[in-house]
Amino acid sequence: MEDKIKILMTADTVGGVWTYALSLCKGLLNYNAEIHLMTMGGNPDKQQLEEANRLSNVYLYCSDYKLEWMDDPWADVKLAAEWIKSVYDKINPDIIHFNNFVDVNHNWSCPVITVFHSCVHTWWRAVKGEDAPPEWENYKQLVKKSISSSDIVIAPSRAILNEAQAVYGKIPSSKVIYNGSDFWLSEQSREKEPFILTAGRVWDEAKNIYALSEIADELDWPVYIAGNNINPSNAKVKIPENVHFLGPLSHQDLQVYMQRAAIFVMPARYEPFGLAVLEAAQAGCALVLGQIKTLEEIWQDTAVYVPPYDPAKLLRTLNHLIQDKELRSKLSSLTSLRSKNFTQEKMVREYQSLYKELLRQKEFNHMVSA
């Protein structure tokens, strides 16, 4: 058995980071890892609590502190930093694994990992086509500080790492570890049904999910949208039209829809990895994706790509795929095969290897910059 390792890990409750963190925690059960999981962005809902409580190696610490990208977050960012330090002092972890950007001015006595899941500045450049406005300068300085006070920065794709370095400068110690999922369609393959599915934060311009509302009336198949349509930062509601809006689904219920759907579409303008896309591929969906570097890096020639600002082409592409069953079947096989490169087991193994490598070091980079 592996030597026991104690990890202090942060996560948010409003996006794919929660799914990523729970998947990693679950996989680390096999490596004798004890995870103290601290959540921000809003208290976990009932389903999230149930997911975490099923993992015997997870100790859950909940808060409703605002995340650093939310409206007027700075008082909460400071309180969250104090909270993290208090838990650190209490549990004395072997590894700190940040899944958000944290302003903790502390000389940790253990290695610090920060995972660059996404950020406002790379989001802004991709979605708006320009640099973020001056009011995001404090946020930028927080991200820079968080990066420089880490021993290593992990990115879920090479493309997002390159984008991060274009904004924040060269990151001396960095590595790509692709996200993974253990959702696999069983061998008794479910018959695919004639509808199009997408899933994600409806309010997020980066996901570009609302583009489907614009073309849904002209599609030959119905469109189903799963996801939250309320922006947690300002409570604004985005209501998709001309579609079957499913609202937020449990992870299990979403996977059932993925097993049923013939086509999964994500016309993203910005997507650092795309866990929902991976799970749809594992469920045997044909993929139609936004033509951006991250998705092309991950899915290569197994998906159909559409420029994210071209709804007319999205319409033509989807209707063509609806009419071409042979092409759908081919794409389904290709994406299913490609998805085997992104398993939960592989992701967990790479993180465990990283933890062990960092623990062998005698000095930590963050001590120099603290």
C-alpha cells in the first residue's frame, strides 16, 4: 500500500471544477490519500453533498465565499485566505492543491500546486477578442501572485497553458495533465435517439450555448439544453428559447441524456478542456465543437468543428449530420476511441506521480517568492 498522503484541496461548486475535484478524490482512494476539500463560490447543494459524502477519504469544508471572478469579491477573497490558512495550520497537509487563485501570504512548509482551470483574462481575450478592461487589474495581480507562489502550475491542455503564459508571462514550472473521466457506456450499447444535446453554464458567453436558441427552429431535430441559467456572480437569468431546457441536472441524469443523444454540440468560444464534451464522447455521441485550439488539441480529427461566431454554419453542419447516419456512426466510433486517452485512472496516476515527485524535493519554489 502507498504511504498515506494528506492533501489540502480547494474547489468551487459552480462549474466543472467540482466534477474534476470529486473525480480526482475518488481515484485517489486507491493511493491512500486523505483529502481535505475546501469549497467556495456557494455552499454545495444536496446532490453535491451526497457525492462528497460517498467518498470515505474526503473531509469536506464548506463556505459561501465569493470566487475571485465574481462581482466585488475582495472581502471574501481575504476571508477565504484566512480560512485556508486556519485549516492548513490545523491539519498540517503534505500537499496543497489549489483549484482556484488564492491570495495567501504564507510560507507553506509543503509543496503548493495551482491548477489553471481558466481565468477571466484568457476568457476575455477569447470571447471578446481584446484584453480585459482595467477594472480586472486587481484580479490579474491575484492570479500572478497565485502562480508565482506555487511550486508548479498544472493546465488541463497545452493550448490553455500557452494562453496563460501569453497573459501572465512565462511560468517557470508548469505541466499539462489532461482531465479524465470514468464514465463509460456499457457494452450493451443504448440505441441513440434523434435529438441534439448540449450542457454547460447557459449564462456564460464562453460556452456559446445560447447560439442554439437562434437556430433551433430551423433544425430537423429537437435541441435539449442542460445547465444552470443563473449567473452566480450577479443573479442574472438567461432563458434559452426554442429548445427543451432541462435546467441543472444531477451528474447521473445528465449521463443518461448523453447515452440517449445522437449528437452533442458545444460551439464554445473558450473552453480550457471540456469535461462535458469528454463524457459525451464516452457515451458515444457524435461531437460538433467550436473551432478553438483547446478542443482541436484534445479531439483532433474525431469531431466536426464550426467557427463559434458563425451560427449559419452551425445550422448547416448540424442538419447535415442529422441527415447522414453513416457519418454520425463514424464520428461516434472515433470519439469513443479518442476518449480512451482521457481516463480518470490516467489523470489520477499523473497527479499521484506529481505529488510523490514534489514530496521528494528538499526545497520548494514558493518559499523563494513568499
